[in-house]
Amino acid sequence: MSDRYVTLMASLPPHVPSLFANRQTPISRLKLDDRLQMLEPQDAIDLALIEELLHWDRMSMEMTDAQMIERGKQTCDRLDNEFIKDIVRWRLEIRTVVAALRRRHLGRPVPSAGSKWGYGAWMKMIETHWHEPSFGVERIYPWLPEADRLLEESDSLALERLLLNQVWDYYGRVVGDHYFDFEAVVVYVLRWDVIDRWSRYNGEAAARRFDRMVESALGYYVSMFA
Amino acid sequence: MNEFVVALGWAGMYGVMALGAIGSIIGCAIAGQAAIGAMLETEGGYGRYIGISVMPSSQVIYGIVVMFTLQRPVTAETGPAMFGIGIFAGLALLYSAILQGKTCASAINAAKAKPEIFGLSLAPAAIVEGFAVFAFVFALVIAGGMPG
């Protein structure tokens, strides 16, 4: 426990244990950023790096896979804290597995050996077992068959829910006995990002549903007065 | 040799209070930081956060009492006993104060999120206090049997 972050952690409202019980983030981003000013300068830089790499909203859609992977490696190299490096590696590996699922779903061929299409220890295994439902990594990622099925059914909301829940549970497991240190702050912020993502997803889905309802209602009246 | 033993005796007599004070300083600082953080987040109940954060201050009081109990002429006969009682009681007080500060910080953090567990969240801090009281009481008992 580092005493430095006792005030910061105590000033943050707790996350509800279940991700899907959160209808909105427990604290606004503005307020969170205000509290994060208590971070040491180097820790603030590290946290910004991690969020830039892992937060969906901060990812540039124009980056190629190779650029993304290179950026992931650079971020890991710049971080000193092994606990945080492990989190970043785990997230990049999850993205690699999901990217492989999506590639296969789109009917693309096995990535050629040596090509920069993913990150982590399981790339070789995935390439070798490309045509197996779970790429031979089912023991490490037991949720893969379900993710594959949801992708096949094009149920993107359920897939998103499954993946976010894996990330949420992982953060809950790794935070362990970190209560008042930088590691706890990083996990808090990353969990905040997951809630933010899910609540926005909910909002976007609700907005689309609302649009469809408006269209269908208007359609009824349009046909009525036609 | 006698001078060294006498020096140890003085170290034991003052050390128990100094170690208790160091522990209380660190423990209260840790719990106090948590109290400040909780006050940023909550709208009321500030007094009880501050109340919890001063729990580790009891160790310095125990240290002062043991120091006065040990106070007697420091000689080659009394020095070793004063050193043994003072330093080990002081170490117990030091550690108990620091760890009590941490349990108080956790209690503040938990009570902020769930006010209904406020009383129960103090149980670990109270248990740590109990061990400090053991160290304190038995230091007094042993000091009562010292020569001089």
C-alpha cells in the first residue's frame, strides 16, 4: 500500500460489483479528471498512455493493425510497473483473439507467419489451429465458443456484453489487495472506462430503438393520411 | 560496558514513547488522508471520518504511560530490563498504530460507500487496538517486577 493515494482512492465513489447493474458511471469524467490531478506526474503520464491504448473512444480508426500492435509494444516498454504491464498485455491478447474470430468470420485466410496481425503469446497457437472453433485456446479463454456463436448469429450487443463482462471480471480478479495505490487507481479508471463504454452502448442502442419506433409510428400515420 | 548498558536503558525508557509516537504519526496520517478523500466525495458525516482517523493516537499515550512506569535510576542492573521492555513494547505499539491506520483508512472507504456498515467496519481497527493494549498492559506488569 502506498500512502500517497489514500486520499485519491477514498475520494472516488465505489463501482457496483456487477457491471450491468451500472446505469451510468459513478462519477463524471470531468470530476474524475479533477481527482486524478492528485496523481504523481509520472503516474499521470502512465495512466494517460494506458487509457490511450485501451479506451475505445481514444483509439484512432485510421490506424492499421501493425500500427496498433507497435503502439501496444511501445506502451508496454514505457511502463515500469509489472502489474500494469500484465493488464495491458492481457487486454491486447483479448483483442488479438477477438480479431482472429472476426477475421475468420469474414472468411479471411490464416494470417501469414510473421505478419503483424495480433499481439501476445497465443498468436502462433491461433495460426496453427485457425480452423478449430476456439483456436486451441479454449482453456485460457473458456468464453470463446460463446463469442464465436454470437458472432455467427451477428448478435453484436450480446457479444459486446460478453466481452465487456470478461474485462470487468478480470479487473475485479487482478485488483486483489490493491486498495490505496497506483495499481488500484489504474484498475478503477479502467473499470470506469468499461462502464462508460457499456452505458454509451446502451444509450446508442436505445437511441436506435427510439428512432425505429418513431419511424414505425410515423409510418403508421403517413399510411393513415395517405 | 556499564556505560553501554546504561545507554541501552535510556534508549528503552525513551524509545517506547518515541516508537509509539512514530506509529501514531504514521497511522493517523494514513487514516486522515482517507478521511479527507471521503469528505471530498460525501455530503455529510465528516465528524465520524475524522473521529476514526484519530484512533491510532492511543499508542503514543500507552507509550507515555510505559515510559513513566520505567522511569527510575538507570544502572547496570536496571538498564537491560528497561531496554527489553521499552523497545519491544515500543515496536508493538509502532506496528499496531501503522496497521490500525490502514484498517481505519479501509473502514472510512467502506463506510463512505455503505454507511450502514460503519460500526462493523471498525471491528478490525478495534481488534488491532486490543493487541496494542496487551503489549501496553504486560509492559506495565513486567516493569512492576523490575529491580530498582
